[in-house]
Amino acid sequence: MEFKDGLEGLATFIALHRAQLQTSAVPEYYWETLYNKLKHGTFDAGQVFGLSQIETEEQEEGDDDTLYKNPFCCWKALVTCPEGIKASDANHIYLVDHAWTFRPNQARNHLNTIPGLLERMCGLVGTSFDVNKKDETVENVMEQVWKYSQSYSIGNSELQAEDRLPIWYIMDEFGSHIQHSDEPSARVVPFFYLPEQATYSLLFPIVDLEESDEVTRDFVEGSASDVVSQAALLAPWSPVFEQKYLPYISLAQQEPSADYFLGSRVNETLPNPDVDLEELPKDRPIRTYAEYSFIRQFLTHPRFQIVENSNEADILWLSTHFKSYKELSEDSPGRRVNQFPFEHLLTVKDLLCIVARRANKGQPIDETSMKTKPSWLPTTFNLKTELAQFVAFYLAQKAKGMNNYWIVKPWNLARSLDTHITNNLDFILRLAVSGPKIAQRYIDRPVLFRRIELNLSVKFDVRYIILLRSVNPLRVYAYRRFWLRFANQPFELNHFDEYERHFTVMNYSPTDLHQMFCHDYIRYFEEQNPGQSWSVVEKRIFKMLKELFDTVVDGEPPSHLAESRQSRAMYAVDLMLQWTDDVLDDEAAGPCIEPQLLEVNWSPDCNRACDYYPEFFNDVFSVLFLDETEDKNVTLL
């Protein structure tokens, strides 16, 4: 793509980039200058600005020690042109190049393989480059690099989820050493230039600057809702949070108001309780419209008939979200649908953790052991609403010398997308500004499975299918045939960017997908863990699931699941097993095995379920729509 010269070229540039420029709040009077600099590749910031290194040898008593401990803070960007710069002058917008663009799981490989990158990053972050200690040098850079990292996402709804994930970058030496100020003198924003398919940063002043004035920017612009959260986000560079706010932060987590559960989510209508519900037909097959191909293929029960037109159906099994429960109850009281109002309380990660915490029955955090309740929910913080508490919790654990490993997950993505494991607070806080996330304590004592064919002990997780028949009264079943997912590399508490060591979802990557029937797994499990009975472990799992569903139905929407007599639902619950020294029940004292809730998935992939057990959907539909449970492989929770 090339632009024409003159006004026509400018008009095309603006048409292509207007939305981006407006979203980034780049003043319109800069746009023509920006166009010309991009078209001609003009990088002229060096003619107006310069870097000055702060001398650190002469630190005096009372000086802010941050500058002397953090090499990031040892530089200043200054205006060097004698006439200064005016914020209203359309010429003063500048291109800043990017030294490195990456995704976190690529960083180690890039540093090891891209010629010159490791040495350049060592110089940029202020760590020594030692060619004879390359692994150690890479680790040092990966530890420090998050202080210099920024991210952007391409918000094109036509792209696959993988292509919309945050992209991380580090500006060149000039841009990377512009310091933070709560009252910045300039803004620096990323800009994706379509003709080159390349990203730059745009630097422009927001106040007038004289010669020798410092150029500063806001590192967490627009990311904090209050001064305490801002101080927490700035912890990688500044001690203000620890010095000023930390002593006053309570670790007790409070449930948000009912408004939070609506947020930006589309609110469903609720069923009309006065409508008389019609029973499903008994004198003919129940017509079933299913958007999910495996139901059309494997639902062979004679009581159900697959139809291609949703208007003819008695059962709507949808793969898209349904919201119109009031209209369904009034217009089609004989129909059923495979969803419940407000079920996003279970299936969206930040809400699930709030719901699950209700099972703690008001027990506070044990600030000696730093354990939270319920014990089956890994300690979890919402990095949007509980950021300061998270940083306080992290620092408290650090002070006690405890393991501080966290897995950071986006609220509403599956397949481990944009999910990262780290004990680096800088990294976590940068992730917090790249999109809504939760930080959850990483399970560092997982029960491992010995993969005989690899002679390795690996992580694994367990998936149970849950069938929700009704909310009031609560009738929820667990499908007793469960599924296993295995890592491909031995578990170790290091190299958290190695996917096949720390993650188990291999279905969507060109890698070894190890599969196993649950009855074979149980035999191996008990052989590999002498004294541990699977029946006892499963009893704890079912107890956990019952407690979870009790908490989500014990109240009114929008903070609780709503009853809908026309609704039935199937969810997949993913969990892991961990070793604990706590006493869990009357049957065992530690060390014993405890389930840990990971997530609840709506519309789960049932390909493997159907391959292993062709009667799977016959069982599911019998339980949900015929109320038949005998010999259907389910347990009432």
C-alpha cells in the first residue's frame, strides 16, 4: 500500500488511521506532520531531545534512593533545542522506533537467537553482557525487561483470538529512558502504520517546554481508577506504594456491589414466573435444534429428533449466547434452552472467583500462613478492582520468604490464551495494564502423573462435565466419566514460558496430545500415589462442586444465578490436584490430595467425550430433558 502525494495522500492516510488516532487522543493538528514523517521515514527526535545520565556516585543523605538502586531511573530525556517547543505547534510530533517486538512466550527464544538483541537489551536495561554466561544473562534481561515494556492490541473483530492478543514492545534507547511523572509533559502512544504493517510510538508534548526541561510521560495512563491503584501499578519504578500506602491496605477481600456483576455485560431478561410451563411432548419425538455438530452426530436416543429449523424445535441447544428468557417464557412456554440467566457468573473468571469465595463463610485470610478460604480455590485477586490488595499480599509473602508464583489469566479467554506464570511483580503489573486479568496463586505442589512412555512426571488437569437441571431447587449432576489433559515436559518451578511444561491444553497446537480413559487413569493414579484412594479424592471433588453451586444459587440476580424452568445447562469444570499438609476431612490428615478449582467452561468441546463414549449425549439429554438418571453415569451433587 502506498499513499499518493499531496492532499489526496493525506486524506487516504487519515481515512485509514482516523479511528486509531482518535482512540489514542492524538490531536488532529498533528496528523499532517505525522503523515509526512511516516511517508519520508523522518526520525528527527534527536534534533530536539537528548538523554542525560544522572550521576549516582554523589548520593547525599535524604536523596530518593530509588535512583541509586534502579538503573531505569538513571536517565532523563531533556529538550535540547534553544527555542524550546510549543505544544500547539503542529510540527512537534515525533516518531520513536521500537527496538524489540515480542510476545512473552517468545522472549527467551528471541534473546537466544536474534543476532545482537541480547547485547542491545543488556545495554538498555543496565545489566552486564557476558557471552560466557548466556543463560544467566538471558535470565537477568527477562527479569528486568518488564520495566521497559509496553503493549498494544489490534482490535479487529475479524481476527482470530490469537491475533488479537497483546503485542509487547520496547522502544529504542531514547524512548525507553523517558521517565514517569504524575503530571507528565508529553504523551507517548503506540501507532500501527498500515502501509508498512509496522508499529512506532508517537511522542508529542502536552505542555510548552523550554530548553533543558525534562520530557516525562505517564507510565500507567488511564489504567488506574484511584491514587492507591496508581501507586501500586508504579511499584516497578517507585517505592511510593510501599512507603505511603502499604501499611493501610487490608488483605480482606470484599464482594463488590450488584452493579459489578452487570458491568459492561449485556443483561438478560428474566423469565416471567406467572407463565404456565408446558411439558415436553410425550406422544412424539422431542424435536431438537443443535448448533453443535457432535450433538447432531451422536444424539441417537429415540426420544429425540434432530431438526434443521430452530422454529420447529422443542429444545434449542445453542452455541451462541441466549439472553431473551422473558420472551421465551411468554412466547414459547413449551420450549427448553441450554442456558441459564446469569450463568456468566460461573464462566467468566473474575466473577467465578467472587462466587467461589462465598464458600469461605466469612473466614479471613490467615496472615501467618497466607492461606485463604475456601481452600479449594487458589488465592485469587482481580487486577482491576483488587490491585492494591494483590500487591500488598505479594509483598507480605515476599517478606515471609514464601513462594510467590502466580498465574495471570484474562477474564474471558479459553485455551490458556494470554495466560502467563511468573513470580516477577514487574511482569504481573505490566500484564495488569494490557487488559482485564486475574492473578491466581500458581499451584506449586501439584500432584504429578508419571507418563511411562516418556519416563517423566508431568502436570495434569481433570475435566468433569456438570449438568444443571434446575436452580430452585438446586439439582446438579456430575458426569462420572471424566477427562484428563497432560503436560508433555516434566514439571519444574522454572522456565514458566515453556508451554508444554506448565500447561496441559494441547488440543490446539501441533504437539503430542496424550489421552487416557478415566478408568485407566484411576488405576495408574493409585499405583503412583500409595495410600491415596481415588474414591476419597473424587468425594472431595464432588463436595467442592456442590459448595460452588450452592453459593451461586443462594441469592438473587444479578449476583446469583437466576431460576428458569425452561433452562438446562452443561458445563465443563477444570480442576487440578495439589498436595496439602492440612487436614481435609475425617478420613485423612496431611499430606493428602486436595482439588483446586481452575475454571468453568460454557459450551465445552465434547469431541473426545463422544469418541470415548458414543452414548455421552444420549446420557446428557436423558438427564437434562427426560429426568432419567439411572444408568446414565451421573452422580447427584
